[in-house]
Amino acid sequence: MVGFVEAADELSAVQYSNLGDRVKIIGHFGIPIGQYIIIEGKRSKTDNLATTSNTLSVEKLNGKTLKIPADIKLDDIDSLNEGVVYVLKGYETGGMIGIPPPNEIARRQGGQMEFGLRFQVSFKIVESVTPGNLKLKTL
């Protein structure tokens, strides 16, 4: 079962406490968030405004070539070097980002909220296979 499913103009609501136990959120790669995977790819070169220097264009998942590369943000690194192939072990995770839709308080204060609230999936690195000397952020 996929969490937050939209079907025919109807949005399903899921209690947060059901996530993980009764409801699995499926990530970019068709695998439940939190399941360990190995991804391989290079720094993304797309012109998408959401793409940053820590976005990996994933070409292989668990050793299998993807039909279409998929971009994913890496939580644990500030910047990827161009042209370097990265092989990373870890898992997808996610959370809410952005600003909620305008409400009465914001309208009264004259606030313009142009960015919607949405769920974003990112990749949590557990181990860097290649390059072995990848410097990860520390908490």
C-alpha cells in the first residue's frame, strides 16, 4: 500500500503514526523508504531549479541499469564533483518542505506564499563505496 495516494479527485489521508507499520511510502525507485539500496551515478546536470550541487543522477540501482536516470538529493554531502562516478549505500528518507498554502493570517499580514508544501524524498548515505574518501557532513 502506498501512502498519500491520490485517486480520481480524491485525496486519501493517512495518520502519521501508521507510516512505517501499516503504510509504506514508496520512493523514487519503486522501493519503500527506509530499505537499504546501492545507487550509482554522477552529479546531475539538469537545468531544474530544484537541482543542486548535491543532486545525484542515479544510473544504476542495486547494480541494475535504470531505463531512465533519476535525480535524487543527497542529505549528507554539500557538493558532488562533476564527472566522478559515485557508488553509495544507504536508503531513501523524506519529509515535508515548503510553505503551506495561504491562510487567513498570512492574507491579513500581506504575505505572498508562492511555494507549496510538499513531501520531498532524499537519500541518506550510510557508506561511500566509490569514492572511498567521500567527506560526509557530520551532525
